[in-house]
Amino acid sequence: MSYRTEPAYRHGTPSRTGVLLINLGTPDAPTAAAVKPYLREFLGDPRVVEIPRALWWLILNGIILNTRPKKSADKYAQIWTKEGSPLLVHTQRQAKLLKGYLNETLKAQSALPLSPTLSHEGERGQTTIPPENGGTDSVLIEFAMRYGNPSVASALEKLKQQNCGRILILPLYPQYAASSTATALDAVFDTLRKMRNMPEIRTVRSFHDHPGYIAALAQSVRDNWMQNGHPDKLVMSFHGVPRYTLDKGDPYHCECHKTGRLLAEALQLKQDQYQISFQSRFGRAEWLKPYTTATLEELGKQGVNRADVICPGFVGDCLETLEEIALEGKASFLGAGGKEFRYIPCLNERNDWIHALSDIVTANLQGWIATEEKEVCAASRNRALAMGAQD
């Protein structure tokens, strides 16, 4: 194995701390040509499809990649925006908002004599994206996609180029699954394997029961209900995974149910007022049940007048929420006899969510954020030069 050449180093340069947010990914355009390599990377991941590699290679390359890209591209075209893929747009905005809010909070804390924990009681709703602050941040924030662009490798390299010796990895999946969180971390450590000078790494496993995350979800529902009234049933739809993953010890199913229970408690819902379900089934194998499509159809047949759907497993709207739920899910419910359907958007750029995200990051950066004084750095550089260093 050949190792990457390290960025040029200048003695006396202070080490910095970075945070890398990782989301699932998206094709570069809503076209079959762009979707095909994205699907090849995504469905070629052995964490995502756990069947014998030789057999799956034949199925993937012989059938799926010749038929599915056009169908998927048509779906992406329905939700694509002028700015690009919704997931990419929301993740980019979340990273920028986190950067502004987190660093302003750290600056405020550093100015206090005892630096107590600051309360984050801001206005709810959308937050204005702050301007860049000229590179004076205590913590650098980058984002990456597990599949597609920007890649995990490119984002880590960008942080290293800015002299980040400590990097916190935060997959934007509230509930842990081997096919989401674990494979995002796989990409990180595969990249580190090729580095000669590795940074220190910390990882966030999940935040399915984080109080700030639950509170932001609950308030997003309340905000919607204040404008539109209450539904007969709230459906909490999580991304599905094959049933055998639960049997093999994947905690995803349990963490989804805990999120659902905590959200229901925050909203003071009775057991018959909400339903947890799982979407995005792929292939013929049994997946976690109940399936969202079947659930919505059954609710329509039962005469439920209005159903609202929220997707707590996604922190940014994407194909699985905007097309699969807001469009296909609506059609399934209304087609089965339902009268009114409302999709409650993901947390996206909500102020309370950005505050919660900042709290998650801050808790995991404990002991890592330290400012190196200019005088100390200068003295270190002078000693190195005196000992014969070139720079």
C-alpha cells in the first residue's frame, strides 16, 4: 500500500479541531447517467446488501444497473431543486449553520470567567445562515456523503489541509444501523488506512434518544398541528432494513422504537394515536414490519380521515421523504379511502435542531477544544528553526 503525501507542515502552526458530518448520499444529477454510478457504489456496499458477493455482483451488474437507474432518475427529477439534490442542500446548510452557531457559542463561553454551560433557548423555526467569519473558528466543520460527492476521503483531506489534528465523526443517522452508521465509519477508517500521519478520531454512534433531538422533533410536529389541526393518526416512518439484521444483533429496530416512544410521550399521545412503521423495502426478503405503505393503505381502508407522517430517521429531506412519503405515501393513503394526508418535513434547518446538533457535538468534543497561544506557537517554531528545521 502506498501512503498519501502529507500536507506541507510549518513549525509553530497550531493544531485545530474538526467535525465531519456524514450523510447517505445522492447522485450528482437526476439523470440515469448520474444515478447509475451512485447506485453501483451504494448497492455494491457489502454492509447494505449482505448476500454472497459473486451472486450479488451478477444481479447488480446484470439486472439492476441496467433497469433501475432510469426509474430512480425519474423519481429524483420530481424532487430536485434549482440548488440541486435536497439532501445535499440541507446537509450543506446544516454544516454551515452548525459552524456559525457552535463557534459563536464557544467564543461566548471562552469570554466568561468560569465558562458555564450556556442554555440554548433560541427561537424555533428556520435560522438565517451566518456569514463566513474569516477562518477564526475554534472548530472547523465539513460534510461528506457516504456515496457520491463530496466524498468522505475528500472531506477528511480538506480538514487535514487545515491542520486538524483531532476530528469528530458524526454520521447524521439518529438510529444506529450497520448499513448506515457503520458503513459511514468504514469509509472514514478506510481513508485513515492510507494516511501516513493520522489525526485523532472520535465517533458519534447514534443520538436516537438525545433530549434536544426529541424536543426538536416534537416541536416540529406541534408547529405543523398549530397551523393545520390534529390528525386522526400520526405515522412515524423509519427507513427499513432486512429482518435478519435484527436477528443478527443490529440494534436499529430497538432504537427506532425508542425514538418513537419518546416522541409520542413528548407529544402526550395515546397508544392508538400513533403508529411506527418502516419504509423503503428492497428485494423479496422480509424487512422490518409493519411496512409504511401497507400501514397507510390499511388506515385508509379503516376509514381514518386524516393521517400525518413524520420520518424521524432522517434529519434532512431527501428522496425517501419527499418522493416516497410525500408523494407515493399520500397516493397510497388517499387511494385506499383516506381523506387527508400531510407530510411533516424533516428537521432540516430548524433552529432548535441546529442547537441540538451543536449540543451533541459539544458533548463529544469535551477536552479537545484548546486554544494555543500565539506566543507559545512562536516559541515552538523558533526552537525548531534553531535546531535546523527548514520551516
